[in-house]
Amino acid sequence: MVYRVYVEKRDGFDLEARTLLNDCHELLGLKGIEKIRVLNRYDAEGLDRKLFKSCVAKVFSEPQMDIASKDADMSGATAFAVEYLPGQFDQRADSAAQCVQLISMGARPIIRTAKLYLVYGETSEADIAALKKYVINPVESREASLELPKTLKVKYDIPETVETLKGFTALDRAGLEKFVKDYGLAMDADDIAFCQEYFISEKRDPTITEIRMIDTYWSDHCRHTTFLTTIDSVKFEDEILENAYKDYIAAREEIGRTKPVNLMDIGTIACKLLKKRGLLDKLDESDEINACTVKIKIRVDGKDEDWLLLFKNETHNHPTEIE
């Protein structure tokens, strides 16, 4: 059985809802929205009712700051929910499941979360569509159903055999380009041609698993082909994004940036600008490439010493340093 609880911040602690309302007015121009409520929705399966009820105040909410309820009062509001896409890591759900397991000392339950947005005021369908576009990142999330599911278990069909891509090594250039398109690969035609040369040398066609594995490890996450691709022409259909891009160009001019425009530069320009303005007095710079550096005190031989705790990215270098 699936149990559900809604958790909403009490007045004074509802910073997320207030910030979103301000963004609606100042960034999106949605002046008709008078109020927004944001509720965290928890669905749980694999535990009994008694355990679930005891965890409402111990795991799913903090009574001093939260209001937990079985049902959400949606009267007078336009409601929609947002959840992570299947396969995306839901830290809130995972943490809750671990906490429930620690309390029960039993099996870990299945927990899914979503954010419920309740919008009040004089709004049109276009207003709600603009708000959804603002809060839903299609790369990692989607609009969720408001209905309680019968089960949270996901059924996957496990293939009994692995498909061999017969004829792959015989494809010409046009065939390789079609292959990339048909399978939705991250690789381009040159990449897949390189793979084809390897399997020709092996005198066999690859399996679909081999191609998918190569495509995954050849992706932009590791290679940064997209992040470092020069952007030489931009057209906008969204005024907010266009204004943000103009701010980026102005920042480049202020710091005298001459390197090519690309996504990596767009993502790191703010730190470069703050550094030039002298607003990063605690910035630590080194030849190391780290995801994060934290200054800490370490006691060595009875004396405190200043150390840097370095959080590395992965085994390969990612170009994330501040120049």
C-alpha cells in the first residue's frame, strides 16, 4: 500500500515559496499571481501504517517549522506537481528511505517525492505555462500526476539476449550518420566511424550494449565537447534568457575577456567578474583542479595547522578552475 503525506513550511519559514513569488513578479512579469504555496509530497511503500505515521514527525517533517497533512487543500488554487525523471537521483527520497530504515531496523521502503505548487490569483493558462517552464528543468524533472499511485514499484523487462548490430561494420558514411540518429547517440558521425574501424579490426559487429557503453563514456559529461564548443551566433525566443546573455556579454567586456564564447565561459564568468571587482577576498587559487576547496584546521603533533581539504572531480581533469 502507498501512503502519502504533504509537508509545508509554516509562515516565516516558507522562504522557497516567497522567493518563487518574488521571481514571478520581478523576473517573469506575472503580476496576477498573488500567492504561491510549495509543499513537499512524500509517497511511501513497503512499510506499515503505524511506522509511516510515526515517521511523519520524525523523518518527513520538522514539527517546529513544518505542517504535515494527509491531504492538501487545493481549493481556489491552480495546482501542479513536479518530480524527478526516472533514473535521476532524488536525494530527498533517498535520505528519507534511509532514515525510515534506521528507525525500523528492517527493509528499506520505497519513497518517491514531488513538489506541489499551489498558485493563487488572477492567472491565465499562459501564466501557469510560464511558471511551469521556470520551475521544471526538462533535463532532470517533469510534471507529475496529482493522483496517488497504486504502487511505487517499477517493472523493468530484462532482455534474455543481447542484440548484435548485424551489418554495422559494413555501413557507409550515410549509414553511420543514420545509425547515430536512429539510436539517439551522443556521438557524432566521426566518433561512430572511429568505433567502426575498431570493430572491423576485431572482424565482428558490436552488440548494442557495447555501443551504449562507449556512447555513455564518450558523452559530454566526460569530454566537455558541448561546454567548450565556440558559440558564434545566438538567437533567442525568450526575453529573460536574452537579457541574461546580454549581462554575460557585458561582464566579458568589463573584464576584458578575449577567449571564445562557450557554455563553460558562461558558467564561470560570474566568479571572474567578482574576482576583478575585488569581491572574492577569500578565493583560494592553485594549479589543482578541484570541485571544492575547504580551509580547515588539522591538529598535527599537538599543534593546529592550516590545511586545505580538496574535493576532486573525477579521475580525469575537468576544466573548472578560475583563471
